[in-house]
Amino acid sequence: MDDKVAQLKRPESVLVVVYTRGGDVLMMERTHPKGFWQSVTGSLQWDESVQHAAKRELREETGLMSGGLIDLKKSTRFRIRPPWQQRYAKEHKWNQEHWFALALPQRRMIHLNGEEHRQYRWLPWQEAMRQASSHTNRNCIQYIFS
């Protein structure tokens, strides 16, 4: 793989919804664009499996370890949003997102990666669905709690 391709993102990602058994969902606000709320998410590296990416993103974005991570065995395809399109090769207009979940007994303190997220909130799942900026994030939360 040449260096230019290696610098561009792979159009495949993971979404990890972290929630408590009491029904609270972890939501994080991105640093850019401001006001964009999401669960743990991130692109796969070119040589990475979806399971490894989910564990890596969970640790990098929250400081949480992946014990108990559940592969929901669901994925969805969505159009790459304009603010992020320049990170991908021009021919890549769609992203394949794989869904995971992590159930915790109770809320935990989160150690945010300040380069990616400005703040976090634990919200009841219905409110987290309303707060989520991405329709796939809303759909995954709905899937978990339905």
C-alpha cells in the first residue's frame, strides 16, 4: 500500500454503545464539529479487524477496558458526511459501520481523549437517542433497548 493511501481512512468503522444495566447511555460531544454527540466510534486501520478496532476505540476514547464487549453482529452503511469526506479517497462515499455494546453495572468515570471529545454525559437511553447526532447511533441505541 502506498503512503498516500495509508494516510487516508478506511471506509469501515465501529460504533460502541456503552450503557449501564439501569439504562443510562454514555454520550460524548466531539471537539469538531461542536455540538456533535455520539457514542464511541472510529475507523478501522487498514490492517485491523472490527473486534480489535472496537476494543482500541473504546480504550482510546474512554479509558475503559473491553471486558464484556458484545459484538451485536449488525452493521449498517451510511454516506460519509461532508465534514469528514476529505479524510477518505474520493471514490469512497459510503462507510460500513459495525455495532458493538458494552454493558456496565453502573456509571463509570470516563477519561476522554481531549483531541476528540470535549465532554461526556450519562443519559437515560431515550434521551441519549435524542442527543445522538448520527441516525446510526440512534438506531443502535434503539436496537439495544428494544
